[in-house]
Amino acid sequence: FPSHDKMVVADDEDRCPEVAGPASNGGCPRLEDMNFNVKNVTFVTGSSKLTRQATVELNTLVDILNKYPKLAINIDGHTDNTGAAAKNLTLSQNRANEVKKYLAGKGVEESRLTATGYGQDKPLADNKTAAGRAQNRRVEFSVRN
């Protein structure tokens, strides 16, 4: 099974055959290995409005997606447990949608982007502390194979 980038991913399954990347990431380098800092993708408190810091970081992601046109990504929105669960689910979906809309507005094909809100159901940290809640209010990005 030939591979042009000397990796373990066959070219017909490799979303980035011109550069090495792990099979778990579709054969592409991981986003965080390409100077994309997901922690900078933030929102105005209680809303889906992107901060200026977020748009600057998302422009880096646009550059990556333009460089690797076969790369498709999942955009997953999450919240802490403050407020009603149903409201948090809607907020997380709206945040994921806002990121997708921003990327599409910069020319990334929408078919390459999947936005899903998970609300408060997948916390990274304990919601009992302010620091934990801050970690849980996030958007995550992963390669869609």
C-alpha cells in the first residue's frame, strides 16, 4: 500500500498525502502541531459572539484548512453547568455554528465542517470551581475521517 509521505497511511485514505501525520488524524498533522491554539477560540460571556482573539486564531485555522484542502473537521461546542441544561445545549450548538459560519465566510467549504453542541454533558474539569467551569466552556476541533 503506497504512501507518498513515508507514513503508515495509504494515500487513498490520507487526507494530507504531501505531509506526514498520524493515522489517527487522517494522515494530517494535528492542528495543535501547526500553531493553532484552540484555547484562544473564546466567546463573549453567555453568548455565541466570537472574541477578537478567537477570530485571529480562527484565521490561523483557515490558513491550515486552505493548505490541506482534503481535511474535514468536527467543531464541538461545550459549556459548564451554570444555568439550565437545555439552554447550555443551545448555547454550545450556537457557538459551534458560529465557528463554522466564520470559517465558511473565509472560504472554507461547509461540507468540510461539522458543528455539534454537547452542552454541559462532556466536562473536562470539575464544575464546582471557577477554574473548572472555565475549562469546560470550550470548542474542540478534531479531524473527521
